[in-house]
Amino acid sequence: MDSNKKKARIAGLFYLGVVITGIFSLAYVPSKLIDWNNPAITLQQIRSNEWLFRLSIVSGLMCYVFFLFLPLALFRLLKQVNRQYALLMVLLAVVSVPISMLNMWNKFAVLTLIDSSIGIQQVSADVLQTQVMFYLNQYENGNLIAQIFWGLWLFPFGYLVFKSGFLPKILGILLMMGCFSYLVNFFGSCLVPDYGKLGIGGYISIPASLGEIGTCLWLLIMGAKNSQYIETGNFANSD
């Protein structure tokens, strides 16, 4: 049987891939290229930094691939705690992957719009700016839908971490709180006009960020100790 430490570090590697590519594609690149209040500047920035925009697409797709394998790796580690919760964790996480993958077509649409060889450049600058912002907004809307499952999977994941006995309970608490952080931001964005301008979304996301990054680093650096139950084979569902 593989040790818990080995399983944990494999999961940690996948988690690190999710964190790095996710931060780059979802936070860093938009902060450099997109000004939601200025379509002209946004179009100019994307044209001037097309390679960076393309890199964000590749990074985003890599993030979703890592996120497909992450819950499977975590399942191998945590199914010994509660198999049903572990299966629920995998299901809720994996559901978001096709949503996120399909949503990426909006970024490809932006590339099509700025491609001078296709002939779309014949339209006026105002129309082109409007179209680019439309697809960027559609991309954000797609992420908003995926955010439901980015949040939901954290609750069974956090519960398993909390109950495991071989991972810090505080990380499990933060992950479960992170579930509600994502859901609050989702409902806020859907129901409250100009929710993003209120500036509270970042604060609400703190438990999720601390829980996920903290768990990633713990799995990667510390691993997970073998519990007495695993060593004596008392878990009926362990391999």
C-alpha cells in the first residue's frame, strides 16, 4: 500500500499546478490587460500583448486539466475517512471542468476578433471594442457558473480533511468556510447590481484562499502521516 505521505504529495503537486496556473490566468493576466471601464484601452492592451493573452488561454486549460486529476488524487488519500464524502467531493469538482473548458471559447473568440487576417478589422473601432468586451464578459459569466462547483466541492473536501486525523483541522474548517465564500460571491454577483464595485468579494474569498493554498502547501511539504487505522487495516474501503 502506498504511504499517506506519498499520496498526499502527489495530490499536492496537482494542487500546486491548479494554484499557479489559476492565479496566472484568472488574476494576473486580467489585471494586466483588462480595464472593464475602458474598452479602448482593453482592446489596445490585448493587441499589444497578444502573446500574454494567448498564454492565459493555455494556462487556463492546463489549470482545468490539473483540476480534473486533483480530486482523483485526493480521493486516493481521503477515501479511507469516508468513501461517500470522497465520491461527492470528486463529483462536485469534476462537474466544473467541462463548464470551464467550454467557457474558454469566449477567449478564442476575442483572438478571432483581433486577427487582422480574417477581415473583421473592417468594422469600426467602437463595434470591435464592444464585441471584445462582450466576449470577455461572457467569459466572466461562464466562470461565475463554474464558481458554484468550485465552492461546493470544498465542503466535502474540508469535512474529510477535518475528520482525517492526519491533516490539520484548521485547514478543514477554512475549506468548508471557503465553500460558502464562493456561494456568497456567486449569489452576490447574480442578485446585487454592481456587486463587484462594493469591494467585499475579495474579503469574503479569504477563507477559501487560505484553505486551498494552505492545504496545497501542507500536502506538498508536510505530506500526511499514516494513521493507526491505516496501518492496522481497519478501514474496509482502503486499498
